Amino acid sequence: MIASFFKKKSFLLQLRLFWVLAIIFIVLVFLFFKIVPFGKVTYIKHYPTGFYFGKGFINNFTPIENIGSYKSVPRIIKAPVYFSVFTPRTFSEARITIKYKSYLSKKNLGEIGVLINPAIAYYNLQPWKLINSDTAATDIDLHGVYRSSGKYVFTISIPELENNENLENYLEVSEVKIEFFGRTLLQKIMGITD
């Protein structure tokens, strides 16, 4: 009878230990994603299907009047368009990479920027750099930019689409990837600035 009591006790002890370790693991994972201790995080939103890390952090393009859709793939039919990205903390630099299919008559795609001052709708626009025929990227400095409720607001400006009445000209976006860079947790603790 005493032996069976200790067997039950050890099972309950193992069960408690398992739950304590599970809770500690969940808290550590939450803190890891909240703090981003290595100073780098990547969010990817792939259209139309497929799950990639950080999909829910990148909000859809707006205004809806400037976006057409074909099989759940967004088409930028008028410019400018905006999207926001939720980040758990501030960062000092971002690299935005967009995969697309261009149905534009001109090869100059345009610019992408981040909101600096919402009162006057001022965006720091940077030209796209073509990586290959269907991918463009831009590096953006995030020092002093506007961030509200944990979101950075970005815009895509394509001069050819600003007063577009011809719906045959558009840019079809297949993927948006944003890499954020900032100080590591150790640099923050040591007080090292960018």
C-alpha cells in the first residue's frame, strides 16, 4: 500500500514537473518573439496561398479602390497604396523585398517609403532596386519614423499608375518580405546605440 502511494506521488510529481516546464517554455517563446533578442526578424506574406512566418504581421494593401484582385493575388491598379507592419519593438533599419509580375508599359517601377509625419502625410520614399526581373528591394532607415500601436506604415508609389484609367496596366504582387534590423538584447543592456 505504501509502495503504491509513492508510485502515484511520483506520477503526480512528473505531471506537475511537465506542466511547469511547459509553462516556462511557452513564456520563454513569448518573450523571445516579444523582445527579438538577436535584433533581426523577418516577416513574409505570400500570395495567394501558403503559410510563411509572420504572415499575420503584414496587413493588406489599402485603399481597396487602388487594388484589384485575381485569384487572391493583389494587383496594384492605382497608386499610391499603403500597408502596415506590426513589430513587437522598434528597429533601426528595414529591407523590403517585393516579388511581382509587371504589366506596366515602363520599366521604372517606382518607390517605396515609410511614414515619417502623419500630420502632413510625409513619407521617406526610396527608389526600388531591381534584384532580378521579378524582384525589387529597398533599404529604409527607420530612425525617427512614425510608429503607432506597434505598426510602421509603408507606401508604394508607382508614377505610371497614379492617374491610371487603363486597367491593363498594373503590378501583380506575389510576395512581400520585410527584414527588420536593430540592436540586440545585449547591446540594449550595455547601452550601445546604433
